[in-house]
Amino acid sequence: MLKSLQDSVIAVIYGGRSAEREVSLESGTMISKALRSKGYQVVDVDLYGVEQAADPIAQLQSIEFDLAFIALHGGEGEDGRVQALLEMMGKPYTGSSPLACGFAMDKVLTKRFWRGLGIPTPAYLSFSGEASVTEIEQAMSYPLIVKPSREGSTIGINKVANQAELEAALQQALEYDSDVLVEEFVNGPEFTITIIDDEAYPPIGLQPSEDHKLYDYEAKYLADDTQYLLPCGLNDVDEAELKRLSLEAYRSLGCHGWGRVDVMRDQQGQFWVLEVNTAPGMTSHSLVPMAAAHVGLDYAALVEKIALQAWSQVR
């Protein structure tokens, strides 16, 4: 008979070696504390931590656990590699499959797929290695968004309004990834939609301060003047359409368990899907806990819900 999660050991895996390591450390610490407050047995795993083994396989094999709560952001924690390792070890884990994680992490591949399905996503050009400024300017008009194809937390992303800014942004994006995405800027509000156990939670409207061109890394994790609109300001019909579209984009990639979908809305009222996050932040500034709290789910209960959903898939 399968033992209960309460009688099991949960490994909270965080840290990693991506550009999002610091965010992951905060997420993992808070998740671990929340699980312990609910009476669960927890072992903390700082992947690639200073005092830990450099080999993540040996690091995970050295501990006894029954379920992995993945609190890694970016890198191998969100591109499917850690998920694949856990599957090879026979260990259940929170979030989506290796394939779905890898799919969602690659923004270019995701956009190609969505365009084929008819899911609205902003027009774009993609480049492997050095990008052609001439090609970009011939095909698209300023302002533009430049971002690494496989990075999260809006790291390496810039809004550009001229050739000089474009050239600088392309070079910065290449510092994070060999593949670069140049995207049409959608002039309008941004929304983020939390999905847990195949249910879309109330959308949050994001309104950075005037000091930020975008809802960027600083606006997400450091600034205290970013406005989070909850309710998001949409009427019931538009909010329902936003949630429907977000679920469609999320499911189309094969995602399950939990995640977050980022969407823009233009001046004509059209929604445009930007990306799906399969291991969203769980920090004090993060959006998933904010959406959950709006429907009466506090942080500890949210973490427990995600863990129980993953455990329910164990056969």
C-alpha cells in the first residue's frame, strides 16, 4: 500500500547554477519552511551548492527521499534535465514532464508551435549566434523586445527603440544564450495567470513604475513600487477569455501540475501569449502565491497543494 505524503520525505531542490540561482535559493528556503510548518519531513538540496557535490546525480543519489519539490528556476531545473534525472531514479516530482519543461523553456520553439496551432503570440525573428540588425530593421519596426531564447525571470531582456539600443541588447542577450529572440513589442498591459492542477487562478495585472520600461528582473524581485492589480481590471467576459487562452497555451505544451502563463493585451483588446513558466518563482515578491492568496490559499497551503497534486500521480 502506498504510504501517505505525511509519512514520506520531501526533497526540496533549489539553487542550481543558472542566472536565476539567487531567486531559486529564496524560493526553496520558503517552500521548505512552509512544508515543515505543515508537519512534513523535508530534506533541503542546494543543487551545486558550495558545500555540496559538483555532480548533481551523486548529490541526489546520496539522500533518501520519496518526492521532489522542484524549486529550481531556469537552467537544468526548468529545461527538463533534472526532471529526466528524477524519472530515471524512479522519484516523483512536482510540475511538468521533461519534454514539456524543455518545450516551454525554449521561447523560439514554443512560438513556432503556437503559431501553427493558431494561438496568438507576438511576431518575432530568431537567430542562432550573431543576429542581423539589417534583417531585423527590414522586417520589424521599433520598439522591439530582445531576449535570450532559454532564460527566465526576464534576465537578459530589453526593450529597444533604435539601432544603437538594438545592437547593445543583442550582445547582452548572447551573454545568456546562443539563441536570441527579437519580438514585436505589444503596447498594452501585461497579465500573468497561475495554473494549479489544471485550474486557472485569477489573473494579475502587472504595472511597473515609470522607472522601469518593462516588468523586468528588478521590477519582479527588488522594486517595491511595482503595482499588482488583483482583480486585474478586466470585465468578466475578457477575464474568462484570458484564462481560457492561458489554459490552452499551457495544455498545448503538455504541461501539468502547476505553472504560470504570461500574456500581453494590445490596444485593440487582443491577447498575445508570451511564455509558459513550468517552475515559477515562490519568493516574497512572486506572483503564484499572490494569486493563490486572492482565493484564500495561504503560502503553506499552496505549497502543500502543489506537493499533494504531484503525490496523487504516484501509482
